[in-house]
Amino acid sequence: MFDFPAFFSNHPLLLAPMAGVSDEAFRALCLEQGADLAYTEMVSAKGLSYANEKTRHLLSLAPGEERVAVQLFGHEPDTMAAQAAWVERQMGEALAYLDINMGCPARKIVSKGDGSALMKEPALAADIVRAVTRAVEHPVAVKFRRGWAEGDETAPEFARRMEDAGAAMVAVHGRFAEQLYRGSADWGVIARVKEAVRVPVTGNGDVRCGADAAAMVARTGCDAVMIARGAEGNPWVFAQARAALAGKPEPRAPDARERVAMARRHARLLAAREGRNIVRMRKHAMWYMAGLPGAAAARGRINACVDVEDFERVFDELLECVRAHGESGESPVLLPSSPCS
Ligand SMILES: Cc1cc2nc3c(=O)[nH]c(=O)nc-3n(C[C@H](O)[C@H](O)[C@H](O)COP(=O)(O)O)c2cc1C
């Protein structure tokens, strides 16, 4: 079984669960760049209980992916427990641990009482954790936010209740649910959660580069760092974070050719998984290309791509454009959205 305590003793870097993003193609690329573990997209316990094929598909592993953290969402303790046990049976050694989503603020999720709505129902949240931990042998983690209502920080007390209910790790994103993704993440809450519990604490929110990861660990004392949007179009962030945490110089940012090459591999991996229709690659392609010469003009063409050949054509054109603009392939083109660039 996955050595959970040892894993969390060395500041692991985690690719966050991201619905519509953290499928096995993207996970494979982030793991290759140095992520220690990746989460699945959030998986509906209800969907699993109906044996929904699309939901089950979220559990498939990338070639070579040895382990994954599976995130479940739902609000019924019995359903959550039964499906957690099913996941454990299906995945065996490939399951690192289970995570329960108590942080998603999307309307369609919270309106059903799932995700961050559970922060308003801490007794029910604790019942879920108790039921799931009783049903499985693997460790059970919980991911949540700073609190529900803006200004009302409940995360430290919530974390204590989850720990008492059996959670083996808690991950906290330093925004309130009502904030959605506005403003900036408060890392102070990560330190306060760390003081409140004995189990490992994962910090999350606004880590965009290696220096951010090192700063988060230094300021909060968190045991692990979780990265979501900072990895979009930028799996290299994990190599940078690993170097920064080790006190070593960060590897240089990828140049234009490397970014196009990564996008190409991403599209091929997705095609191997999804077949002909890989429209979900469109957003990844935009992220990889942001800031490259010709990227703005390519936007419309990317949005018309459906299969891997469509994407390959756009990537070829972008490379031509990079050449025409005198990009030798050596000069780094940093992501314009990165505050670290
Ligand atoms: C596109 C997208 C999808 C997400 N899906 C999930 C999800 O399925 N489960 C979850 O717990 N959080 C989800 N999140 C939240 C992230 O895991 C993370 O907590 C949040 O983005 C803050 O981290 P960051 O600043 O590194 O992006 C999602 C975020 C984004 C941007």
C-alpha cells in the first residue's frame, strides 16, 4: 500500500483535481515534469453508483501512471462510502488515497449540497468522512476552502472536525467559496489550519512558479503544495517548484519550440484516449500558445479544431510563425499571465 506518511514528509508537489482538465493525458505530462502525484478530475459518487460509463472513464490511468489520488464528490454518506469502497476494489495498488471534494463552489455542485456546500454542514461533512474511512483501507483526505461566506474563516475548525472524523490529510485553498476565484488566495489560513491539526496539511492557491511553491512552504509550514491553474499550459511548473524547494536555481522557462512540442504531445495523448474528438484540447492549446508570436491570430483556428490532425496543422503554422519572427528557439517566451515572469 502507498506509504502515505512517508510521502507527506518530503513536501510533495501535487497536481490539483481540475474538472475538464486533469485527465490522464495532462496528468502524464505533469508527472513527467516532476509532479509527485496527480488527482483525478472530481468524480461523482452518484454517477459511479449508476455505473455511468463517462464517470467511470474518469478513473482510467495514463500509460505508465502508477498511482493517482481519486477525488469523489457527493453529500450522501452511504453513497460516498459504497463508491469509495468500489473505487478501492477497482483500482487496487494504483490508488494512492481517496479525497473528498468539499471545496468546489460551482453553482451546479453546491445547489445539490455537494462540494463547498458541505462547509456549511460540518456535521454532515464529518459523517461523510467517518462513513468513507470506515468503508476503505486507504487514507482519506479532504479538500476544502477558507470558509463559505466571505470574511468568515471556518477552515481551521472545519479541519479539526475532519481530522477527528478520520481524515488523514487536509488540503486548503485560501479563498472563500463565495469568492469563487476572485481576489487572491490567503496563505495565512494554511498556517492556521496547520496549527489546528496534526495530520499533514496541503497548501493550495495561486502557486504560479517555483518561487511561489517555496514561499508557500516557508510562510505556512504546509506539508505539500498543490498546483492547479499554474500548471495549465505549463507542466514545467513542477520542475521549477522542485528546484526552488531544494534551494537550487529553477530550470529556464520553456522556449517556443518546446511549448509547441509539449502541446503536440498533449494532443496525441488525448487522441489516444479519446479517439477522433479532442475538442477539450482547445483550451490547453490556448494555454500553451499564450504569448507566442501568432498565438492571437491562431485563436480562431484553434477553436475550430476537432481531431489531432487539425491541431497538428495549427501547431505547424505556429512554428512557421515563430521562425518568421526570428525566434531561434532559444529565447524564452514566458507566460504573460505569470506574475513571476
Ligand atoms: C478548471 C478548474 C477545475 C477545477 N476542478 C476542481 C475539482 O474537480 N475538484 C476540486 O477540488 N477543485 C477543483 N478546482 C479547484 C482547484 O483544484 C484549486 O483548488 C484552485 O484552482 C486553486 O488553486 P490554483 O490557484 O493553483 O489554481 C478546479 C479549478 C479549475 C481552475
